[in-house]
Amino acid sequence: MQVHHVRIYYEDTDFSGSVYHANYLRYMERGREHLIGCDELRRLWDEDGVGFVVYKAELTYKEPARFGDALEVRTTAERTSDWRAVFRQDVWRAGGSQPLVEGRIELVTVDKAGKLVRLPEGVRTAIDAQVASRTG
Amino acid sequence: MQVHHVRIYYEDTDFSGSVYHANYLRYMERGREHLIGCDELRRLWDEDGVGFVVYKAELTYKEPARFGDALEVRTTAERTSDWRAVFRQDVWRAGGSQPLVEGRIELVTVDKAGKLVRLPEGVRTAIDAQVASRTG
Amino acid sequence: MQVHHVRIYYEDTDFSGSVYHANYLRYMERGREHLIGCDELRRLWDEDGVGFVVYKAELTYKEPARFGDALEVRTTAERTSDWRAVFRQDVWRAGGSQPLVEGRIELVTVDKAGKLVRLPEGVRTAIDAQVASRTG
Amino acid sequence: MQVHHVRIYYEDTDFSGSVYHANYLRYMERGREHLIGCDELRRLWDEDGVGFVVYKAELTYKEPARFGDALEVRTTAERTSDWRAVFRQDVWRAGGSQPLVEGRIELVTVDKAGKLVRLPEGVRTAIDAQVASRTG
């Protein structure tokens, strides 16, 4: 499991006082980028012309986060084929007893023309390393 | 079915050249707000202290939208109980032959303390009127 | 003067109850895109490889906008040289007696390598047409 | 001077490949929130009913930031009266030789009705401490 920390600022909330629901997709993506590695992601795009595309996203909202909260995005990932990765990403308030939001995100990789490509080696390695560390 | 038009600006895209995946949740919410009525939503919050909370969101991304696109959010809604409404919201490129993104959003209504309340009458009426016009 | 209409949704506000200050820059850009023409902007990027870059932005916030407001971005533009355009963009509540936010935005155009280029003909024409209609 | 670190994710960029210009206002606000203290800001709102409002913002864009960049928001603050604070906030690429974006932001504090109030003691203290550490 990989943990990414997110602070909730003014920009994250809406007038109801809670975090705007679409923003959790942004926090989950930040978690995925750190799991794979921001430098590797930039290299993949610049040198290999490969980018990520979300294919499916399922979110269940249990409890709202609020201004000033310190959140954790807890991510586990697995490859379901050579072409697709599934990320389970739950968002917790630091020190909380249950997740605020539960997410399940399916991703594929595409070239610059939008054509599906196999998951690149660097991505497969990052996912498998994270699985090994979780189960080891 | 209710149709809400969305234009894709610089702000909507990311460096891959396509619309950032989280933004479709924003377009879908705009569609829901127009279905229920922006003035009624503001009145509900200001006078009755009632707001909307997304409980579940499921999105399937089929094809990317791009800068300059004119999109349509096509929404149908139903009440699954006195407490919950389900919106099916597909995003189309104007004149396209299939949806770019398919969405299913479950909502509940809460008071200012975050406690669940029955769907307000104005919301039930707007949903039922939309169902009637669809099947009539 | 060109007028672009903006509706304020949940996504636009923050927990203070007002529109988040950075979002006015987004509304102003939408106004500029419509002044120049969304199709022409896309053509410029796709065919000529020319895009817009904000060089300077000055904003004065007079009064907050709120959820459900119907706003107008009122834009006037002028070319200060062959290389730079200045947009005065004030945001009004429809029917209001003074602007909520006053903006002054300087733009330049660049090629895909980020190198400064002269304002393209289509952009010069759109700006000059708007000046003529204002003073005519 | 206070330094706040910002990583550039997919969400921060637009199709031109650079960071969307309005987002720098978000990074600058994050820097201000950390300078004053996120917990103190939440306490001010929840207990004292005091919030911040941007009154003026001036931004000069010198060079674009890109996906994967590690940025620094370097902030210095001063009180220009009992009612107003001015923040100079420059955004640097870590290790760079000049700022990418230069900002000057004026803020006031208001109560929940939007009425101007004196800068609260906690805010004055945070600003003065930062000035002392800079000049000490």
C-alpha cells in the first residue's frame, strides 16, 4: 500500500462547507502518480509518447472532508492483464477509523494518437513492487 | 431527458490534449442543477437549509473530448426511494453517434448538520416531471 | 464590447460561500475565447501551431458572487502592438449596478516551442472588429 | 520568507502542455495558508467567524511550468495597515535561476456577513514573525 498525503485548502471546498465531490478523483490521481513515480511518468510521455487514460471510475462517498483536513490517499494496485491496471484508492482522514471515500479506478495506457498500448515496463515494475511490499 | 450544453475551454483540458477525467463529474453536476433548477437549489439551501450530496458515482470513459468541443450532457433521473435519486448522465459530442462518457450518479439530500433528509418536494416534482415528459 | 454569460455552480464556490477568487480568471478566459472564436482558436492550434499565453493579469475584487448567480463577463480588447493584446474584462451580476471584479489581462501568442509570434491575422481581425463595433 | 512546495500533476496542466495560468493563484493561496497556519485558519473561521478575502491580485508570467515539475512558492508578507496584508509570492522551479511567475496579493479579513474586520491577532503574529525571521 502506498500513502499519499493531501491537505484540504480553500480551493478544495464548495459552499456546502465540504470538499467538492469531483476533487477526490484529483487526489486519487496524485496518489497514482506518486506510486508510479512522477519522473517516470514524465519520461514515458516525453520519450516514449505514452500516457494514462482512466477507463472506469467508481466512487462511494461515506463522510465529507472539510477545510484544513489532513487526508491520506491509500492506494493498492494490480495488473488485471498486460493492458489494464486497477487501483483501489481509499481516502482517509489522518487517524480516522473508516475511509471517507472509497474508489476503484481502471486505467489503460495509450500512445499520442490515442491507440491502446501494453502497460510499459516501468509501470508494471512499480505496480508489482507495490504488490510485493504489501504481501511480503 | 434533459440536455445541458458544455463548451470545452483551455481550463478543461490537460497536457495529454484531452479533457481531464475528473471534469466530467462537474459537467454532470451542472446538468443536474439545471434539471432541478438553479433558483430552486439556491432557495432550498438559503431557506430550507437543504443541500445535495453525491453518494455514489460510476463513470465509464469511451472516447476523449478535446479543446473546442461542444458537448451535451443528457440526463434522465428517477427516485429510487423517498431518500435517494439516481441520475443517468451520458456526455455526447454534439452530433456524435455514441456517448463519450457514461455516468450513473446517486444523490441524497442532507440538512446543514449533514443529517439525511427526505428528498424535498421541489426536487421530487422536477424529477417526476422529467420522467413524465420522457415517457409521455 | 462582448458579453459572455456564466452561471455559478457548486464547483465554483468555496466554503466561505462565495466564488473562489482564482475562478474569475477562468471566466475571463472563456470570454476571450468567445470573442476570438472557439473554432478559430482550435484551428490556430491544430493547423498553425499557435497558442495564447497570459503575460500579465491584474484583478480587483469588489464584491463576491454566490451560488446560483448569473454573471456577465464584459470584454473589450485592443492591440497594443503587433505582438500583444490587452483585454479589459469586468464581471457583473446580471442587472447589477457595478462590477463585482475588474480585470486587465495581457496576452501574447507563441508557437508550439513557446517562441513569441506576431498576433495571427484571425485574432487581429476579431479584436479590431470588436473595437469597431464598440466605437462605431 | 516562507517556502511551500508544489508538485505539478495532470490536473494542473492544459492542452498547451503548460500549467493553466489561473492555477498559480491556487498555489499562492496554499503558500499563504501554510504561512498563517492551516489549523489557525480553521479555528478563525469555526470559532471567530473570520475569513480571508483577496482584494487585489497582480501576476506576471515569465516562463511556463510543466507536468512533473517541482515548484516552490516563496512568500513574504507585510501588514500595510491594521486592515490589510500584502503578500509577495514568487513561484520558482526548484533549482531555477529566476521566478516563473511573480505575484502580489492584497488580502483583507471579513466576518461571516462579509463585513471588513481588523486582521486577527493570530494573523498579525504570523506575518510579523515571518518579517522578523527574514530581516533578523
